[in-house]
Amino acid sequence: MSQARSAPTAQSLAGSKTSQRSSEFSIPVTSIRQVEADGIRVFYRTAGEPDAPVVLLLHGFPASSFMFRELIPRLAADYRVIAPDLPGFGFTEVPAERKYTYSFDRLAATIHAFTQALKLRRYALYVFDYGAPTGFRLAMAQPDRVAAIVSQNGNAYEEGLGDAWGPIRKYWAEPTPENREVLRKNVLTPEGTRWQYTHGVKNAGSVPPESYTLDAALLDRPGNKDIQLDLFLDYASNVKLYPAFQDYFRKAKPPLLAIWGKNDPFFIPAGAEAFRKDIASAQIEFLDTGHFALETHVVEIAAAMKKFLAANGVSR
């Protein structure tokens, strides 16, 4: 017995094609949120399903979670992606009455409180620049919570410190008002911020100007430059902790991908290669770009991250 089949109507075909197109081109929505943690209101960006594996993105100087604007949607189909603004950066609000101490120990304590507020029990870490000493403190304190580490120009070795640290090293050795002013006038300027984004990039015009323009505007808020100068001085505490970070790497042996802008004047390629001294299985990749590698190589970084995380069991 033959079965009659109704022919598809133009309307049903159009609906089917629309459904296919919407599925093919759908982009996960990034939400903007705030949460109370450690007595401050932490601003963060997030996307992805609540039950997906968590990837915690920690930005660096002088940026904010805005630097992850292109990375978040590329990861969010597979992960719950969370990117907070560190205190003193972006849109995180620190009440004056909190009398907040701007040190890397305190930044780490705040981000720890943030992870508790969001009930994050396990996560992969993406660390960049200041996010590295912040994230490595979290990992040392609770190694069982860190499923994997992606370090994008996030240093933990003396040999990774480039010549661009010269003026800041002088400030560490002699924290005088004069040396503080040198950094204020030569680093904490719109020109200094733009240089950090464009140095080492083959085509400086390819770096979206909104990135360094936003950073420069936020640096110019009343009192913010003194916050940054305090953190410049306290960065010496991170260098003193490098042996402790390295001990954590040797003992915990977290899966680690170091993906590095090889033309970075601050954190040079030797810092990426050094991870293999303590984690023999560390994966090292170099990109032909500068410090802010996401601005020019977000597609490559996202692809490398997804491959690395999946290979190390950080997946649904």
C-alpha cells in the first residue's frame, strides 16, 4: 500500500530555512552583571549555559573584561564564561568607606570572594598580565578548584620579564616621589596606553581604537592613577612569589597552555618557555603579535583554547 505524502508548502520551506540559518549563525549573548564580594560591587561579563564547565577570564593592566569582548562568544557555546573587572579597573565599584588596599594579595582575595559569591567550585583559568599573579594565588590556595590554566602573556618567571620593566624596577628599588612621577608622566598617559596595545603588532592600525581609548579614559578617573602606581610598586611582591608559583606548578601539575604574543616588550617568550621547567607537559604556542594578543589573534586563541581544554577533559 502506498502512502500519500503531502508536499512541503512554501511557508514550511521558508520556516525550515530560517530555522537552519538562525541555528547556524546564532551567537551566545554576553550578559553584563554585578555582584557583591569582599565589600565591593564586582562588575563582570558572562555567557554560556549555567551547567557548562566554567572558564574564568582574568584581565591585566590597564584593561578590563572589555578585552574579552570577542573571546567570550567564541567560547560560550561550550563553556560558562565569566570575566570580572579587577578592583581599580573597568566598572567594578569600590566604595570609599571600604578603604580598599590596592595590592595583588587583596585583588586575589576579592576574586576569591567573587568565585564564592558565584558558587564556582571548579574552573579553568585564563590569565593575562596582572591576571596571572592574581589567578596563580587562587590556584595555590585551592589547587583542586583549577581544572586547567591558559596563560596568555601571564608571567611567573624572572626570565620572562622584558626590558620594558626598567622604569618600574627602578621604582621598586627606590620608591621615591620622583620615580613615581616618572611613571605617572610616561606610562599612565593615552600615548603610553596606546603603545602597549600596538607595540609589536605588524599593522598597528588593525588594533581597534576603542580598546586603548576606553582604558585611557578609565585611567583618567580621579584617583585612579595613584591606584595604578600603588600596584606598580606592589608588583614586586609577585616576583618574590615566583618560586611559590613554580612550586605549585611542580606539585599540582595543572594542564597548562602558554599562548604568547612573542613581540611583547613586558613578558618575553622566555617566560612562556619556562613553564616547561615545572610542567613538562605544558603546551607552548607563539603568535606574531604584541602584548594584547587578543586584539589581533582572537580566532587563533579561541581555537587553541577549545582544543586544549577538550583534550584535558574540560568539557561537557
